[in-house]
Amino acid sequence: PLMLEKLQGRKSFMQENSISYPCGNKVFTFKDVENQLKLIIN
């Protein structure tokens, strides 16, 4: 997906079942929850 292509090469922070990418003043977190990929934007 285009969103993931834009995130390639950026620093990421890996946690159990999730990965986070900082972008400006927001953090995009992708989580694996019950066989679904959820996006959380903080």
C-alpha cells in the first residue's frame, strides 16, 4: 500500500505485535490484534 511505501526507510520502533513510525508530531502504530491489522494514530 502507498502508506507503507512512504514509511519505508524511516526509523521505526518495534514492540510485541506492533510497529510504530514517527511522522512529524504524530506516531503511526500498526498492531496485530486478533488476526486484524489496526492503525492507531497518536
